[in-house]
Amino acid sequence: MCGIVAYIGHQQAFPIILKGLKRLEYRGYDSAGVALLNDDLLLYKKAGKVSNLEEYTKDKTLDSNVGIGHTRWATHGAPTDLNAHPHKSGDDRLAIIHNGIIENYSSLKKELIERGHSFESDTDTEVLIHLIEEIIKQDNVSLEEAVRYSLNEVVGAYAIVVIDKENPNKLIAARNSSPLVIGIGKDEFFVASDATPIIEYTKNVIYLDDEQVAIIERGEEVKIVDIANKTITPYIQELEMNLEAIEKDGYDHFMLKEIYEQPQSIRASMLGRLNSITGQVTLGGVEEFETKFMNAERIIFVACGTSWHSALVGEYMIEDLARIPVEVEYASEFRYRNPIITEKDIVIAISQSGETADTLAALELAKKKGATIYGICNVVGSSIARATDAGSYTHAGPEIGVASTKAFTAQITVLALMALTLAQKKGSITKTRYQELSNQLNDIPNLVTKVLESNDQIKYIAEQYKDAANFLYLGRGYNFPVALEGALKLKEISYIHAEGYPAAEMKHGPIALIDESMPVVAIATKVANYHKVVSNIQEVKARNGNIIGIVTEGDESIREISEHVIEVPKTDEFLDPLVSVIPLQLLSYHIAVLRGCNVDQPRNLAKSVTVE
């Protein structure tokens, strides 16, 4: 949450920062601002989207080779001009941008007020820059020392960049539990929350670790120390991302582009892991910790949101094929309920960004209790990737739309590979079944492509239901998590209330909601429990509900009792979520567009939830 961009070098800073903020706007879009050094500290900020800031600065002085910028997802303080970042020190010498939460800001603020400081905003961030100012004055130390001292006093999460008009050739950056990456160019440096603002200029980056402070000075190499002042040798990595991957490429929205990228992202997640000729599956992270997996008494998935839904599919897959007990936990609850974890447990974190705060905290808890920790994430060099003992990248490519789509199917693909690998090693699957499933998995990208051909039909159905007040999604077995995911997508981007339920649970409460105005999306592909789902649909029909059936090609039975059906190709139940979820993504997308909603930046949401 919140997007940070900073630049120091020989180019004009403002255009680079503004373009970077636009690329990071999926992380927050409540307000935006920049601070530039040009003999003086120039500060411009505006509530609303980055475009508001762009319009506001058209007639402003922008000439500068060093600056910082921020696009905000509000935590402390409403999204107003005053609460927008950057924030200045009381003497107008320093400016700061910040992603995260300073939990003890109230006590720090009280102490600073007693020392004569006054505050303009309601934010915790302004308290931090005043604290840095106070330490410089009281202890007569350098900017980097003052930042380091201040970070020893704060409690919470932060990614920060600080500039000083008395030191115009220097940026100070630091992080703890919020991502920060430094781009190394030719006589120039870039700092950002992720690589998207940097990739256009350089592929050489340094990822800061927790409690590290970077001193970035014009004409010098980057210096890194921890908050205890221990020198850290920077490790420069090369980005694998391409600039084209973060552009819309002719699509109206990033979300639609990412839905259509799923044949490629699923294929990329299998590349090098599934031999298309022999059908052999090899998942490196599992191979590396084979003994741990073979002796595991339990696998625990920790995740949030869409990743939690993919974990539920993973639970079905692994228990079904590998016969290892699996539990799926909300990371935000797991970390606070004193869970029972042993050295024989494997805790697997699933996260698109690899930066989800609750998931990271859950991993740290599991690590302290001796469990083996494994990560499934999409971002190379992310915090989860670095915190785990082993893991698997999903290789879905950048996902810019806030509502996750291709990350979900990429995660399920990796989980399918994991289940097949474990089942083969444990001998819990026959050779015939293993070969059959690996062959069908290899064909999934083609099946997804076929489902995408139903886009126009799905758009027509969306037109019929765009004004509905509520939706109900029903599924059984492997498709119950898909029902949850379909409901989440609709809530996220169209603001229609929707609930996902196991189809058989409908009669235990939700059936009371069904009337002629209630659309019910029933995932009724021809897999196990098909006839049970048909019975559940009949129960809805008897109460005048409107049925939208997701069915296997050629199914006439459900067509007869449904208002609409969307056909998907037949595949094994084990892989059915990879095809059955696609119509739900498109349905949500088209309903949201027809309602005039901001599909890529839905209200109150942001990508990469780095705060609790």
C-alpha cells in the first residue's frame, strides 16, 4: 500500500517521479504529492488521483534533479491535501515520504509537542519527520544518523525516503516490513516501492531488507547500514521484468488484459516444471526439501484474500493426491491466535506481491516455532521470497489490476504441480493417474483460451444483471473456493454485495434470501457431486431465483433450468477451477464496467497490503 518514487541524478526529476507514481497508483490513489530540491524545498500535493497532482503542477516551478513522490492509501488521516505526502519538518528543511504505519506515533507526537513542535496534518508520517528534525538539532548529527536514530525509536512498519535542502546531493531510504527497491543507473539512482517505475531506466537493483538504511549520494556508490549502524554489503540483482508487461497493450483496463494473459501466465508457471513430452513434473523447491515434505505431519497454508482461495484449492489437491493433512488459515488470524505449530509442520505462504504484512508476520511466527517455511509468490526478491526456507515463483508477470485474476490461476497451477510432485514421491498416485493429470494440466492454457471466446456472451449476461443488489455463488468440492473467488471479484470491483457458499449449505440459511431478484451463479461442471449441485439448482429455481450456470460443454440438463449458461471445456475435477473461474472473472469485469466503476482502482482498495 502507498507508492513511493524518488530520483537523484542528471535528469529532470519531476517527469520521472510523475510517471513512476502513475505506475504505482494501484498501490493507493487517495492523494499524491512530490517534493523537489531546487535551492529551496518545493512541495506540491493534492487529494485524489495522480492526474490531479499533474494538473495542479502545470504552472509550478519543477526544475530539479532530485525529488521524492508518493501516491497514498490512507491509514492515519483522511485523504486531504494536508494529509497527502510528502510531509515537511517544522523548519521546512526536510521532507519525507512513507509507506506503512508508525504504531507509537501518538506518544512520540505528545513528546514532540512538549518540545515545541506543531503539526499540520493528522498523519503518523509527519511525526516521524519532526522526530528526525529534533534529533538533528539536539544531537548535532548527520541526516543519515538522525534517520537511523529515529528508526530505533519507532514501532511499526515503514518504507521511507528523506531529502534535505541542506544536503541536495543525498537521499536517505529505509525499510521495515514495507518493500523498497533501489535502481542503479549511470550517474543516477531511483527508489521505489517496486520495480515498475524503475524498469524503464535500469535493470540493476538493490532490494533493502528490514531495518536497513541506504545512503544514496550523487557520484557515490550506495552505502547500506542497519539501524544498529552495522555496514551491509549491497547485493545488486538484475530485474527480469520487461517494460511491455506493465503497459495496457491496447486493452481498456489492466484487469481485462490480465484475464486474457492467463493462457500465457499458466504456461509460464509450468515452464521448466512440467515436461510436455514425458509428463514428468519437477518442482524445485519441493525437491530441495523432499525429506521435510515426505515426513511432514501437516501442511499449513497462510494467505489473505484471493490467495486464501487458491490455498483452499491447494488443500483439496494435496489431500486428494498426496494424502497429507492440510489446513488453510487466514494469515491475519493465524498470527494472533497462538497456533500449535511443530517442527514437523510445513507452513506455506501464498501471496501475489510477496509483501503482504499479515502473511509475512505469520511466517515469522512459524519460523520461531521451528516449522519449515515455504513461499509461493509472484515477485522475485520480495520479502516472502527472502524470508522462506524454499519456495516457488508463479511467473505470472506483473499484475497491476487491484483485483487479482492471473495470480489466482498461476497459484493454482503451482499448487497442482506441488500436489503431483508430492503424490509421486509418496507413491499415493498411480502412474496412469499421474500421467493423465499431467497431460491435462499441460493442456489447460488451450482450454482457458477457449473459455475466453465466450467474452461477448458473458458481457450480454452482465448487461442483464448489472443493477442487481445481491449475488449468490454456489459450488461444491474443488469449485467451492471458486465460488468464493467469484463473489470476491464482484464485490471488489462492482460494489455489489455477493456471497460464496458450498451449494449444500444454501439450505442452512442463505436460501432465505432467494427471490425473483436474486441472481445465483452455480458452478455446475460435470465433476464429482454434479447431480447434487443440480438438486441445489432446482431448490433455487423453486424459489424463483435467476440461475447463471457455469457448465461443461454440451450439458443440456442445466440449460433447461437456467436463465443463462456459460460453457467451459471438460477437464478433470482436479483442474476444473482453472477453467471454471474464468467466466466469473469476466462477469465481474463487465458488470463493473457497465456500472461505471473504476475496474483497475476500486474504491478503498489497494494492491500489496503492507499494513495490518
